[in-house]
Amino acid sequence: MRSALWLAGALALPAAWFAAHFTGAVDGPVQIAFASGAAIFGAGFLLSWTAEVAQLDVPRALALAVLALIAVLPEYAVDVYFAWRAGQDPAYTAYATANMTGGNRLLIGVGWAASVLTIWLRHRRRGISLPREQAVEINYLALATAYSFLIPLKGTLSILDTVVLLAVFLAYMLAAGRSHHEEPTLEGPSELIARTGKIGRRAATLGIMALAGGAIFTAAEPFAESLLAVGRQFHIEEFLLVQWLAPLVSESPEFIVAVLFALRGAAAASIGTLTSSTVNQWTLLVGALPAAFALSHGDLTPMVLDRRQREEILLTSAQSIFALVVISNFRFTRGEALVLFALFVPQLFLTSPLARWTHSILYLLLAAGRQFHIEEFLLVQWLAPLVSESPEFIVAVLFALRGAAAASIGTLTSSTVNQWTLLVGALPAAFALSHGDLTPMVLDRRQREEILLTSAQSIFALVVISNFRFTRGEALVLFALFVPQLFLTSPLARWTHSILYLLLAAGIVCFSRTARAGVRDLLPRPRLRRRPR
């Protein structure tokens, strides 16, 4: 009964759109965006269920590839429409790349992570093992991602890209078709369709696919244009609406299908569906954009990408490289899923060129660290903060170059306060929310030593500036004490540095009258109440 309700509900959304579209019952950008988006949403479910049924007749890997291809058809329709319009109006080029990069990053940053986290929450498995047959998806994703780095370097999307990427896609489909065939386990609406027998399920599959395809074909243009109109009406940046909201609508059925696989414990099918979709995005979708542009333009002129579009594609490529390195050992853990999600979320809010470059470099550094067996603790400890805090360092240096010493040091001092309060305080809260109870974060010996060393450094720095003077010599001492920590990472080195910081701080307090007075001023004093006369 529940399966029939799901199927009826999904069929109702395209049917309602047909009624509204052909009778003109909806008017205004918000209403059109909602109605057309709902049709695309319902069509995505219908296509996903019918593609699941296809696993009864074709090899599993090919079925997953077809499932992923069909499931992302809603986004293809919207993105290809933007590319077609770009051939007539260059302003639409930005929207075509925005939809593609947003969809791709949502697949990895949200979809991949959601699958593993669902497995953990439902089945209490901290990680999943992927079958070796999924090397097909991983290998072709690696090939497509490697080629994608050429696009921001060239600054164009041309017919040459179409030829190369479509060739990769066809090779991927052929390789998937040669994989071992397994009988699938169907549940829900797909099982309901499959129970109608071979002839019945094939007829139902074709009919449902025709209905969903018609809904996507008629809804793609109204959805795309109404989304832009909503942005203009409510003064929301159109690029961001197209980059995040449009793929969220068109890909949400795919995410839900992957989560449903994960809820059943079918981890390989869940990740396999999303991995196949990522391959399809980088090959068929990206390859289709310059083809649609050229057909609309009437010649073989390439799509010219501006700086922002090139940066967005570079960031998307960097994320794919990192994701590939994560699953290259055919294991995907809860921690890795959380890292993928945590790296994705800031991209929704930090949209400056500096933020895009920072995220790209961070993805590449983390990927290089894992690939070349560089200790991840050191990468996270030094390279990640260096990338994320470099804007702050640059601002402080610019203040210093202008002679605004107080503003320069004040900026960095405020940041240190924020680190020791808001950031440190947020860590156990995030841990407790993720863990589902108030269990504290347990620190091992190394983590305790690192925090002790950081505290000792802060004490020394406080003593240095307690007299509200900061000299060149003191700055050199701070730097000289810091540099060895990059290379000396043993417990003995951490204890040595900690004791040295504390001894130097005590020495300055003992032998410097001004420092002693400054430290005394920093300490809280009890207020004495005066007795009334």
C-alpha cells in the first residue's frame, strides 16, 4: 500500500504540471518555479524507480550507470537549456557552469557523505567496503577528473571537449556493460513495478519513462527562467540560486534513492549510484554543454569562461580529486564522510575568489597528503590553517605596511581570543551533536601535549606584550621558537618546547619590572566596597 502511494504521489506531480502548464493556470515566477520544480522532482523519482527495475535485465554495473544517467536527466535538461541560451545570450554561460559545478559538488559533498552517515546511523557501521567491481566507476571518474583540470586552464568549453568527454562516457558504459550480472533486490515502488511480470514491467517502465521525460522536457525552460526571475524579484544573486537551488531540486530524488539504498544496508549500491552520477556529470553533461552552445550559436565557437567560472570548475575538480583519493582503497569511513561534508558546507556562504582558491588548494593538499602518505595530522595542523588563515595574515601585514601597528596586532590578538573561546568551545558541542549524546571528546596523549604546547606559547606571548610593547627582538624570539615545531614532532620535542615557553615567561616576569607590572595589571583584582560614612 505504501509503495502504491509513493508511486501515485510521484505520478501526480508531473500530471499536475501538465494540467497547469497547458491550461496556463499558474502565473508569476514563484508559482511557476514551484510547479515546474515539483514536476522535475517527481519525474526524478519515477526515472530512478524504473531504472532500478532495469537491473533485472542488464548487468548490475551497467544498470547503476543507466540509473545514474537517468536520475540526473532533470539536471541535464536544465543545464543544457542554459547552454543553449548562452549561444544567443553570453550571460547564460555563467548559469550553465554554475548549475554543473553546483550539482557535482552537491553529489560528492552531500550525497556521498549522506550515504555513509546513513549507514552509520542505521546499521552502526563506521565505514563501508566497496566491491572491486566498482573500480569501473572509480577509474573512469579519475580519467574524467584529470581531464577536467584542462578546462579552467584553457578558459573555454569547446567541441573538442565534447568529443573527448563523450568518448570517455561511451568507454565507461561499455566497461560497465561487461561487468558481472547480479540479480537485484528491489523494494518499494520499483518492486511494485517488477511484480507485473516481464511484459508488464517493461510496458510500465516505458510508459512511466515517457511521462517523466515529457515532464522534464516541458518543465526545464520554465523552471530555469522562473528561477532567474525569482532571484531578480527578491534581489538574490542569480548565480547562487542556479548553482545550489536548481541542482538541489533536480538531484534530490537521486540523493533520496541513495539514502534508501543505505537504509537497506546496500552500501555498494548507494555509493555506486552516486559515483556513476559523478562520472556522468563530468563526461556526458560537461560534454553536452559546448555542443548545445554551438548548435544554438550556429557555428563551432567555444563557450568562453570568465574568471569566476574557471575558479568554480577548478574547485569542483579539486573536490573530485580529493574524493577519489578517499575511496581509492575501496573503503569509505564515517570520518572521511564528515570531512567531505565539512569541506563542502562553507562553500555555500564563502563565495569570494579567495575562498574558492582556498578550498581548491585545501582539497589538493589533503589529497596529496593521503596519496603520498604524509601524516594527515601535520597536514591538518599546519597546511589547513595556513590556507584558511592566510587572508587574516595578509590583512594584518597590510595594516603594518600602512603604519597601523595597533590595528595589525589587534586583529591577530582578537583572532587568538576567538580561537581559544568560540572555536574550542564549539568542538565538544559539534562532537556531542554528531554522537547523539553528551559523551565528551576523549583526548589521547598527543592531543593533550599539543594543547599544552599551545597554551604555553600563549602564556609566553601574553607576558611578552603585557607591558604593551612589542619589539623586533621579541618578534624574532617568537618566530625562532615556533619554526622547530614544524620539524620536531616527537613527544620529547613537544614537552621541551612547552617547558621552554613557560621558563622564558617566568624569567621575563622575574627579571623585568615592566613585565611584572604588566602581568599584575592583567590579573583580575577584587573590588573593595567603601563603607558608607
